[in-house]
Amino acid sequence: MMRQFYYGEMEIKGVLYPHCYPPIISRELFKACEDVRLGYNKKPFRYRGKDFIFRGLLTCGTTGKMVTADTKKRIYKNGESAEWTYLRCWKPDDAEKIMWVREDSVLEQVADIFNHLGIKNPEMLQNVVDYIKETNRAKKAFHNQEVGQLKKQHTEIQDKLDRLVDLRLEEEITKEEFETKKNRLKDRQYELDQLILTYDKADDQFTKTLCALLTIASDSDKIWLGSTISEKRELLNFVFANLQLKGATLCYELRKPFDKMLNQADCIKWRRGWDSNPRYVAVHTLSKRAP
């Protein structure tokens, strides 16, 4: 069966042709399904049980190994129960010995960091808002310019395809030459479609990032305390570039611009530290996903 038919192409004697029927699925979905089908015998890795906040985000400052978590539960005589989560790392002065740290104590340290990230001064917060607006305007101009160039190339390729059809109808080129050149142009056209889609996704992600930055700058402590486990994990990945547990002490590095915001009395100082290249920010956010 010609599987390509599902997304808008049919194969005849080894050559792909666009068919006149509505596609059933997108080309991307078809490729994704093919990847699953070809890898069906591979056993996927799954986490068991409770989803811990620091899973995959926290390493041991002594050994560099990933910190794991374990929950202990106790039932009292009156029927009530309580549970505690402990983080497993290694002692700072002895890498051979394991130590267990209460997750609550590490979460308190994180909450304290978020408490110092928020900008309480209304005037300073307005400066942040103004700067975010400036950045968004620069991003919009860049996005329109780049996407405009890609669409121009797409139109030029379509013109070449139209001329190629005319050459074939006039029998100035052979069928084999026509198919080879047509497939090459169609492949490039598809690449351009994907690039435009990537820029659109980056544009959406960039906007979300700016909104998240503003939200954290204005109310970071309340956001952290009111978040679910999955939201906390997303916040940790968004704000922190590196998280390590050395004994019971949380060691960390903050992503920009949060590294400049921490304990800053004057936001103008960290404002200069923000990357002024919208393209870098847009592409950079695509590769940063929560594990």
C-alpha cells in the first residue's frame, strides 16, 4: 500500500506525485507515526510512582550524580498518617557515604530565592514592563522580516515549478529531467514551509517567555507557592540554569535575566544584561524544555 497517500502524495513506479484528494493526515504526523512504527520493539523508559518536584533537575554537588527521591509514610495509632519525601545525595566530605535530605528543607530554600526575585517597587516594575514592550516590538520586526524573506523564496520556487511544467509540455526537457527538478524544488518548498512554521512557533514561545518573565518579576513568591508539582518543575527549569545539592545546601545558577534580578535594588543595572538579539532569544527558547 502506498503509505504516502495519507498525507497528499501517491507513488507511481518509484516517483511521488501530489494527488487530488484531501490529505487524511499531515506529513509531520505521518513521519511521527513512522518513527513509532519502526521503533515499536524499543522499550520506552517510564518513571514509576510519584512525580517528584526535583526529578531530573537536581544533581549531587559532591559526585555529580542525579539526586533521587523517596517517600516515607507513617501511620499513627489514631489512624492518621503522614509522609515525608527525602532526597538522596552524597556527603560533601565523603563521596562514598549516602545522606538523606528532607525535600521540605530544599523547597524552603527555593521559596526564599523566589521571594527575592520579585520586584516590589511599582516604579521599578514599570521599567520592566516598558523594557518588555520594547523587546517585543523588536522581536515582531525581526519575525516579519525573516518570515517575509522565506515566503518570497517560496513564491520564487512556485514560479520555477510553473515554468518547469511549461518546459515539459513543450517537450524541451525529458520526463526524467522534469521529475528530478520538480522533486528537488518541492523538497525545498517543503523545507521553507517547515522553517516558517518554526519561526511562528518560536514567536509564540517568545511571547510566552516575556509574559512569564513579567509574571515572575511581579509576583514570583506567590506563583511558586500556589503552583502544582508540574508547574513547579516548569518554573525551576525556566528560572534555574543549574541546581545542585551539596549536603543539605542548595547550590544554583540562575538563567538570564534572573541572575541580575536577584537582590537588585535598581532594575536598570540588570536591564542592560538582557540579550538584545531577539533572534537568539527566539531560537534559544525552542531548545529549552522541561524534562
